[in-house]
Amino acid sequence: MYKQLSSGVKISITRSISTAFEQYLASIGWDEDQFSMEDFIANWQQYFLENAAWFDKVPQEVLLSPEFHEEIAQKIDEVIAKILSEKPTKKQIESIEKMQNELGTNYTYGCKAEANYVEQLLKEQLKQK
């Protein structure tokens, strides 16, 4: 059923998963011990109900279909795996190292999205300094 949706709707679904996942992880400080798939799914549902245009474009019978839910679960797994496997950029690493040296911090990060979170966190700390 998912495959039958327009490419625009599929892109919008993927983007909503990515955005909600990164927002959820930021809300828990990228602390994997606090991660809960149930909490993430609840956040994603709230996000797409309030912000995503794709939800209104998918027919009700598709939204209620168990097959669609299985396909969406698979898509969520794929999107999360992609986010977590994307390496930080050289520019991010250099920027973070410079700010950490200045602030005396030692944040770790394993992927590009987490590096973005750490970079923003350090920028905020520098503003307050």
C-alpha cells in the first residue's frame, strides 16, 4: 500500500519521520538510555497530525490498513538506521572540536544528526559564556 502512494507523499512521510526522530532525540538530550520507541512513535504521531501535509492525502482505508502500518514500521526502521549511520561531516567535527576546546567540554556524537545537536548545544553554551 505504501508503494502505491505518490512519490511526494512518500517523501513527506520520510521527512516527517526524520524530523520527528531528531526532535525527539533532542528532547531527551540524545541519551540512548532514555530512548523509548513508544514515546518516539507518540511524538511522531503528534508531529504528523499537527504539521505534516501527507496525512490528509492518504485515503482513510489505507491509513487503517494493517499492511500499511507494517510498511510504515519498516520505513521508520529504515529512516532511523539511515540517520544513525550517517557520519558527521568534517566541518561539523572541526567546529565541535574548536568549541569543545574553548568550553572545556567533551561531548561525544556518533552520527551527523547527533553532531548537529551537539554543535547547537555548544553554540548556546558559548552565547551564555
